Amino acid sequence: MKKYTERYIYAVTKRLPVSMRTEVAEELKANIQDMIGSENPSDEVILTTLRKLGHPRVLANQYRGKERYVVAPEYYDDYIGTLKVVGSIFIIVSLVTGLIDAFTSMTSVALVSVIQNVLENIFDHLWEGLMMAFAWTTIGFWIASSVNHNKSCDDWKLSDLPDLPEPNQIKISRVGVMVELVFGISFGLIFIIALQNGIPFVIKDIIQPFIPFFYIGIILELCVGIIKIIYGTWTIPVILVTIINQVYSILLAYFFFTSGFLDSGIYEAIASNSNFTISEAQNGISIAKTMLIWIIVLGGIAETISNLNQYFRFKIKP
């Protein structure tokens, strides 16, 4: 009997704080002795008695007096919803970066090698992305649970209740946002990698300082997509971050295209392979850069007007 009861008591007390172990062990030992009664009980009697007390893990939790969890039950539904959103975004980013990494690190043009390299990079990045999404989301909700663990669920105000959704409010398509993120991040990363690897007639010393700002633009684009997915409708915060992103893109495009990043050799190459003179090639490229800047500016303005229209349209409806 002794070894079974002591093993049971140890299984319970090892899960408790050190300060509680001695007292709980003595109490459990006395309770078990009283429940068994006999000095030489059979194994069946001991097993029946200990099962009445419950599994050591459950009994230890009862002695501890409070539930322990990584994410509190009241946060669980929000946690799962957020995990789906963050996981989807991380999956998209991981797939894009995996594909780009696969093609930029390719050492063989053989079909089998290409497929193997692509799949390995995709799965590596996808696994890392999923783990990061799970880790960061869980850590965030664990912090929220820990900070608010002493706050009673009865301690809330009427102002804490969420607003009712507007009946005419236009929803933001999550699929559309995902597609925008895929193409935006993909082309952004491809563009940066191309600049870093070197493009003919592009002066690396001039474009190098722009690389960090291009990365910031990609991060900003990702943040805008996340905020759109979180809010799900055209609200003032969504419109504001979208406008900030547009202004940043316009300014970056302006400074980049006016930085003189093209080598003068491109004009000579155009002149020698066409009917244009060097002067005409210079004027043509200058006009093209100006047109690109205006396209970006007008595109940003048009998108901002469209977003504001989406927001105010339902406001004026009865």
C-alpha cells in the first residue's frame, strides 16, 4: 500500500508550489488512510480509493485553486479569429518569399531540380510562417490574458459594448485583400531583388539608399492589408492608413524617379539601336519617368476618392 499511496501523493504534490507540498502531502496521506481503513488492502481497493480522489493532475489543479491556461477562455474565440487572419497573411507572405528565394537561389535549370528547389523553399518558408503566426498571436493573447487576469468579467461598462454594424456599410473583400497582398508583395520583393542583383544601365550607388525605403513600403502595404482584414469595412482608420500608404508611395516614387539612377550609357544604346538621337532618347525617358510619376499620383488620388466614396456612400443612405 505504502508505495502506491506515496507515488500518488508525489504525483499530486510535484505539480504544486513548493510552499504547499508538505501540507498537502500530509492531508492527502491522512485522507487516503481514512478512506482505505484496512492495514493490508488489496491493489484493487487501493486503485478504487485513489480513483475516487481523481487523477493526480486534476487533484493538483483543485489544490492550486485557480485555472491555468495560455489563452483565457474569454479570449479564446477572438484568439482563433485573429489566428486565422494572421495565419492567412503569414501563409501568403511565406509562399511569396519562398518562390522568390527558390528562383533567386537556383543553381540548375533541370526541371526536376527546379521543382525540388521550389517545393523545398516553399515548405520551409511556409512552416516558418505558420510557426511565427502561431507564436506571435499566442504571445499577444497570453499577454492580454495575463494583464487582465485580475479583472472581473462583471466589471464592464455599457460603453464597452461594440457598435452595431451599419446595415448599408460596404464590406472589404478578404479575398481581394489577399490577392492585393500577394501581387503587391511579390512584385515589390522581385523589384528589390532585381535592384540588388544589378540591372543594366542602373547605377547601384544611387539606388542603394532607396532599398530600405522600398522594404518599408512593403511592410506598410502589409500593415494596410492587415488593418483592412481586421476591420472588414471602410472605416476612418482604414481610410487613414490607406491614405498614408498612398502618400508614402507617391513620395518614394517621386524621389526615386528624379534621382538620376539611369546611367548615361542607356541613351547611347538606344540611339545606336534605333533612329533616335541621344537627345531624343534623353527626352523620351524623361517624359516616361514624368508620366509614371503622374500615373502613380493620379492612381493614388483615384483610390483615395474611391475609398472615401465607399465610406460616405452608406452614411447618406436612409
